Amino acid sequence: MVALALLALLVALGVRNAHKPEPGMSGDAPTPHGTPAERLERLATHEAGHAVVAWHCPIVDRVSGLIIESAEDGPALWHGQVLHGWRRARPDERLAWDVVIALAGFSAEVLRYGRVRSLSRRDLDEALLAARSFCRRGKPWPFDGFDPPVPFPFEVACSNEERDVLVRAWSLACVMLMGHRVAHERIASAAAIRRRLSEQELATILGPRAS
């Protein structure tokens, strides 16, 4: 509960005040909870969630790798990054998938641990920013509705419309990860040991990509 309250406060401070690491990067918990091995496992679980959902996203052109690197400074021990590129798509569809992929790391944590274990501020900032941009376009949510398999875990300072988009995206990320649970666990385990997985290695575990 303390971690979730802190994360809600960080988001309430506003996207413009957020720390901006390299694009697509997130870090392990910014407070040193757990042993280094436990923190690495959590980050690998989180990044594997991004990788699985991006891999099966129909408008992602390719997922070229998953990387976990040692942090040079600050409280984080490692930063993680999933490298992917986009196909041409409608702006509203791209924004919707931006929200889904941004939340996928948290979804992976909840499905594996029963709660969010990290405080990846950038991911939640990106999800909220994409949700706001999506709502400004005035388009309907482009995917079939899913009942959240687990409740949305964050209290975010946003409009009801933006929260609805966040919840819908959260639900889709959870459903996708539940459908690829074994593959997700294999990727997380491999990433925690090796810290770097290529596109070919992801393909060996995840199989054919969405066409």
C-alpha cells in the first residue's frame, strides 16, 4: 500500500516533472527492497512483460531485443529496455497500444507476485500521457472489451475518461500475458541470468509474431 501511494503521488506531480531516462528504459525499484538477486528478478519479470505484449502486438514491426544493464548512478541497480519499432497504423490505434505496452510490465508483476513490486515512474507516466492523447482524439477504444482479470492497481490523478482507457489497456495487457504465461516466465528467467536477449532468442521462446 505504501508503494502504491508513493507511485500515485509521483504521477500526481505531473508528467512534465518526471525524470526522463533513455527512451524505453525502466529501472529496478528506486528504493533498495530485497537482495540484488531479487531486484534483478523483479526487473526481468517487468521487462519480460513489455517484451511479450510488444511481440504479440499487431502493429509492432519488430522486437529486436531485451536488455538489462547496470545503472551508473542513483538508487537503481539496473535499467531495463525492450527495443521495438512500429508499423504504420492509425494514430488512435498506436496510442492505445502505447498504453497497453507501457502497463504490461506492471501487469506481469501483479500476475507473478500478486502486486506491483517496482516503481517504474516512467512507465506509468508514459501510459498516462498516451491515455490523455488518446482521449483528446475522441475515438472509441479500438479493441474488444475485457473484464479486468485483476483490479487496476493505481490511483492516478486523471479524468474518468482517461482512467477508463488505463483500465481497458490494463485488462488487455493482463489477458495477453495470461495467454502467454509460460513463455513470459521463460523470458523473465533467461533475462535475469543473461541480461540480454536477441530478437532470435525471443522468437525461439515466443514463436511466430502477430502478422
